[in-house]
Amino acid sequence: MPDARNGAMQKAEHEMVVCNACRYCEAYCPVFQAMEQRVTFTPGDLTYLANLCHNCGECLYACQYAPPHEFNIDVPRTLSMLRVESYETVAWPSFAGIAFRRPWAATSLALVVSVVLVSGAARPLSGAAQTFQVRNANFYSVIPHHVMVIIFGVVGLFTVAAIAIGHRRFTRLADPKGPRRSGDGSRYGGSVPHGRAVRDVLSLKHLHATGEDCVDGEEQRRPWRRWLHHCTFYGFALCFASTTVAAFYHLVFGWIAPYAYTSVPVVLGTAGGVGLLVGPAGLLALDRRRDPDLTDASERSLGGAFLAMLLLTSVTGLVLLVLRERPYMPTLLVIHLVVVLAFFITVPYGKFVHGIYRSAALLKFRRECV
Ligand code: SF4
Ligand code: SF4
């Protein structure tokens, strides 16, 4: 990230200086504890703090300097702006960072590319062959297995590379010194607490730091944001596990899909699909009711496009599963694969990266503060 302070960076620096003097919100979340470790704020510090914030909004509702006060302190929104800026800055390849500013256009483009690739790979089936293949839910009669592997393998490898390089760039920016290599293994004392950071990530402990749930505009604490995040995260993880088990069956045992409704890949995929239905649908509904002062418009669009793609993936997958022995199976399969491929193309340039960078920020927080 260039060292020159841009608008969002300047505003974040100003707000952190004011908050550091005030400290009224210090018990709310890790952002304030991490802030108190600093006297001045570099672009790397501010990037770290922005990705540590989970945009609950509590510090806005508590702030005596919030608009219309002349200090104009709106920490959730400023850090939201800075988060998107950090996603854009560390994106690889760099020119693709523009996708974070135009998530719907990027998603549409990915869908067009996917339509071209998947429909080009699909075999036209007709007459008796189609009836026979469809009755046996034979997906590979529509797109041969090796063609699927090539298309999804190439896109998958690119996605993993883009995320890994983005993560490396992020940690260099937000944590340039990293853990100390000598002595006890940590800059801050004790061993590097990966286990505690992993627990924070998997349990969403800091949603909210008190162990209670996020406060909303009416200052009520409701559990929905936490639970819907869990549905989305674990739904995705189960779908990934389903695909991995299916690949293992195919490559190691030579067991060719389709698998029975009671088989491990189908049970995992169904449970994951339901999680990806409930989580994204609920989060989209919550976002519509959320206070617009909490989140920058670019981050709201980013979240909307990501959740819409997750929802489309789960709906098309579940419909395909239920109707896989019906005559329209080939069309349903092509639609589902188009959506899944487009989703994976957009993964490094969408809200998915929030999970990666927030996890890195939580690890840094554990090293620093606890
Ligand atoms: S958000 Fe407002 S009340 Fe909270 S620490 Fe900052 S200045 Fe103080
Ligand atoms: S919005 Fe919530 S998580 Fe972000 S700084 Fe404020 S209290 Fe912390």
C-alpha cells in the first residue's frame, strides 16, 4: 500500500488517535485493545485494525463524538472503507483488484466466462442415449470426468495461488515484522498461539468480545448474525468435504458417481447445501435491515454479490440433487457447474477474502495482546 495517506487512511488515523485518547470503547472488541498498544498508526497498523473489526457497530452507537458531532467519528464505517481498500491493494494480479470496487460486474463477467467454458465442454445428448444416461444420473455423460477435472483444476489452482499471494501481501503489509524468530518464538512472549487464534476463528468468539452477541441499531443483542455466519462457514466447509470425499472415492477406489443419497459425499453435500441456503439467505435478509451508517457501500455490494453466489450455488446444487434422474438433469447440471465455476473465479476477488485476512488479523492479535 502506498505510504501516502489517502482519504480513508487519513480518517482512520484521525479516529484512532481520538479513540486512543478517549478509550471509552476499550472493552468492546479486540480493535480497541490492539489500538491501545500503539501511539502512532502506520498504514500497516490501520490495515490490521480494519481487518480485526467485524463491523458490529457497537462503538458507533456508544460514541459521543459520532455524527453530527464535529469530530465525525464513525469507526465501523471508516474501517469498512479501509478493509475494502486493503483487499484491493493486496489482490493478485494487481489489476484484478478493481473487482473489489465492482463486485456485480465482476460476478457477471465470471458467469459469462463460465457459461462459455461449461457449455463448450458439455456433450449434446439426444434420444435413447439421453434417456438412459439421465435415468442413471450419469453426470459424466454430459461432461466427461477428465474435462471437468481440467476446467475446475485449472481454475482451482489459480484461485489457490491468488489467495496465497494475497495473504502473503496482506501479512507483509499488516504485520511486517511478524513473530520474533529468536528466544521464546514470539515478539510478545510465549509461543505463537495458533490454537487460540484458530478457536477464535472457528467459534466466532469476537462476535462479540464479551461472549454475547452483536448489538444492533436498537441496542439489542440477538444471536442471528453469529449463527448465520456459522451456517455459511460450516456449510461451505461441508460442501468442500463432500467434493474431497467424492474425488477420493473416484481416484482411490474407482467408485464412480452418482452416489446413493445415504452415501458420505451426498450426506455431507446435502448438509452443506442446506447451511449455504440458510446462512446466506439469512445474512442477506439481515443486511437489508442493517443500519447503512455502519458499513461502506462498497463493502455492502461485495457482501451482497458473494452471498448471492453462495445462495445460487446451494439452490442449483440441491435442485440438481433432487431432480438428478429427471429428463432435465443435463440442463440442471450445466447451470450448477456454471454457477460453481463462476463462484470459484470470483473467490479471490470477493468477500471470501474477509475470512482469510480476518483470521490473519486474529492471529496477530493473539500474539500481541493475550
Ligand atoms: S468510538 Fe467514540 S466513544 Fe468509542 S473510544 Fe472512540 S471516540 Fe471514544
Ligand atoms: S464496529 Fe464493533 S468490531 Fe468494529 S471497532 Fe467497533 S466495536 Fe469493534
